[in-house]
Amino acid sequence: MLCTDKTGTLTEDRIVLDSYLDIHGEPDDEVLEYAYLNSHFQTGLRNLLDQAVIDRMHEAEEVVVDARFTLVDEIPFDFARRRMSVVLRRNGADGPAGEHILITKGAVEEVLDRCGHLAGGGRRAELTDALRREVLHTAAYHQRQGMRVLAVATRTVDEPRGTYGVEDESGLTLIGFLAFLDPPKQDAARALAALAGSGIAVKVITGDNELVAARVCADVGLDVGTVVTGAELDGLDEAQLRALIRTTTVFAKADPTQKARIVRALQADGHTVGFLGDGINDAAALRDADVGISVDTAVDIAKESADIILLEKDLMVLEQGVLRGRLTFGNTIKYLKMTASSNFGNVFSVLAASAFLPFQPMLAMQLLVQNLLYDISQLATPWDRMDRDYLRTPRTWDARGIGRFMLVLGPTSSVFDITTFLLMWHVFGANSEVHQALFQSGWFVEGLLTQTLVVHMLRTRRIPFVQSRATLPVMLMTAAVTAIGLYLPFSPLAGVLGMQALPMAYFPWLVATLGAYCLLTQGVKTWYIRRFGSWL
């Protein structure tokens, strides 16, 4: 499950101030000027919306604000109020000197709740229920177009003073709106489809208005359904929340606490959750997620809370990262299962042989060399590929599955170890201590080749070499180890290792043994998959 704020992930993260409108939806330069003053004088971290206002004002005219106003105080933004205010003192250039004016900019409903009047067309009117509905309708029209809308309101302070608080954001006069355009990314729909094809569900948890969130998500191909707001979550207990998130794709107007709560609810419902965010309001969710993901342009607290920092905001990067992670995980599980089952089979064979043979079935030096060669053959496993169907599905660690795999597949190789014991004893007469070198050489070669062959047999649930082939590094490494294993009994090192040259009659039997081993292993593999529904 991937949770993300829509801003910058599904959109271009290229916010432009599209229009500045009075309460009737008509262009109004005064709205832009007040919004500029609010953005310019705030001392906190400016967001992209503030910067878009400043850029637009600078495009419109040469602005000199320092001479006209002086900052007295500010009421910073918080996620409960969803607005911020500055208090400025007029310096007499375009109004009474010393007059204090409070300018508020923020989410439409939250600002409107603090307004008592409207101003437009040179008139000021009391905010009635009918006018409130008209104002909300004007804002909603632009929000349905996918624009982010902020309201701008002001009031003149009757009793100027040095400090101000949230309680001063009352009795405001609404003067208009700002409509910002942040177009959806052209490749967002393709990225979302790729994530869905990889078994990753995407949920959007944003602080934006529900109309804006729904439009942007619909534009990029998400099945929006019913949008749930943060306020609706507050009345739900944990069980109700888990039931809701199963059928909800988009959560809007969510504050930092609500974002983190949604993440925890998804985890409690059995999902592995990644959260992609870059703002201050994402820090809590980033910490609570199984994988917190941010970008290098994010605020510091978001980057500090994240586990992974991307160099670009692109869902395709995440999809590629997920596939790479599954490939790495698959190759790791592949190595563990192959090694566990092979070693279990070897130990079982040694125990069986030791109970009946009058000599050691294999010398300690031979076992060490065989294991060394087998380990070398697996050095290329990290460069192997995984089948497409494996990469499409999320995977989890399953220790019981590894044990079961070892117990079922391990004895498979022991069957052919025992047939090799019988072959060397009865066919080639290696039935006494005098001929133990021949016996040990025959089992060394057979054991090494079956262990090497198991790399190809167990690396895929399909038929090896026919339906699924290993990568070139794996093929070359296993071929090299096979050649070394066949050569050792004939090499100058044979005497040092306690081996002797094998008769040519041994090799047809070896080929038959390896062929039978492949058939039996494939048969056991087919049964195992049908019985347990999994392989790697």
C-alpha cells in the first residue's frame, strides 16, 4: 500500500496563480495586493502558494512594500486553523499613518468562518447565509476544475497593540479568492497503472480540499469513489476506521495526526505501508509508515523522518524501486532455500552412508572443496532474474516456508546420492577401503553436479532452461564450476584431495543420474506448488 499527498506526486509541482477574484468571481487586483502583503511579510517558511503569489505580483508591477507597511506581528499557520495572518502598520503612504491592518489568507471555509462581512465592487455588506452560499459556490466552481482556492480577508484593528493572537482573527471582511493551478503529471496515470500491476494500491491522503483532490485524482485515472475528509475520521473508532479505509481511495483535508492515524490503520489491517510526503504535515505519517519516502527538495523534518529520499518526485521511480527490491528479496530467498535444502540433503546422505560403509563416504578435504565450489557457483545469484509473475506480487518473509522447503526438497538429492553409492559399490567395485578413493571421487562429482544443477532447478517454479533461463552470469558460473568438478579427479590435485581418475563408463551413468534428478525434482516441485501454493 502506497499513501501519498497528491501535491508534487500526481501533479507537476509547478504551482501557478491562475486568477485572483472578488467575491463574485471577477478579477480584482486588490485581492492580489492583499495576498502579496500576507505572503511577503510572513517570516515563516514560504510554501509554493506564497511564492506563486509573489511571482505574480512582481510580474504585474514593480512592487515596493517596505515603505508603505511595517510588520507588527504574525499569527503563524497551523493545521487546525488552516490559515495564517500578518498584522501590518501603515506608514502613511496610502492610508492613516499608524493604522494596524490584519490580513488573513487560508482555506476557504476556515477563513469564511471568521468573517462577518464581504467587500466587493466598492461596497461592504454583511455576510448573510445567502451570500455565504454564493461565495462557497464561486469557490467550489474553481475547485471542481482542479484548482486550489484560498480566501483572503482583512480587518482594521480598532485598538493597535504590539502582539496579536488567534482570537484576533475574527470580524474579518472577505475580499476575494486566489485560484492556483497545479496540473496533473502527464505520466501519473501510467505510473499508477504500473503500481497497480505490481500489486501496490495507492491511497491519496492530502490536506487539500475534497473537490480539488477528487478532480486531480480523477484526471490521473484513480477510482475516486467517495472522498472522506479528516473531520469525518475523528468520529470513528479504530475498527470503523479500518473498515472505511478498505473502500476509500482519497482522504482530503487531513491534518498530520489524521494522516498518521490512517497509516497505522492500514498497518493494523495487514498492509505494508509506504508513505510519500515532503511537507511538515507529513512528518508523523513518514515516521509511522513501514517505509517513509521523501524527496531531496522536501523540508528538513520530512527528510529526517523518511527512510528513503528520492532525487525526483516520480511514481515510476518508486515502481522501479519496488521491483528492484522484490528482485533482491527473491534472489535472497532463492539462495537461502537452495542452500538449506542442498546442505540438508548432503547431511542426510552422509549420515546414511556412514551407517553402512566401512570407510568415510567423503573426506573432510573433499567436502570443503565441494562446498567451496558450490558456493562459488552461487556468487552470481544476485545478478539472476526473477520470473515476471513473482515480481507482480508483494512478498513477505516466511521462515516456516524455508524450513518446509528444506525438509521436502532436501531428501530429493539424497535419493540420487544413495543410487550413486550403490552404483559405485556394485557396478564399479568400490566396496573396500582399498577402493575408497574411487568411491569418494564418484560421489564428489555426482554431488557437486547435482548441487550445481539445483541452482537452475530451484531458481524458478517453471521448467528450467525451457520456460525460464538464468542470466548469463549464472549460466557461466555454474558451467565453470561443473567443468572444474569434472576435471578435479583427473587433475594434478587429485592425489592431494584423495581422488582418482574415474572410468569413462562412469559418465553415462552420471548423465542418467542427472537426468533422473531433474525429472524427480521437477515432479516434486510441481507437487509442492500445488500443495502449498508457493515456491520461492
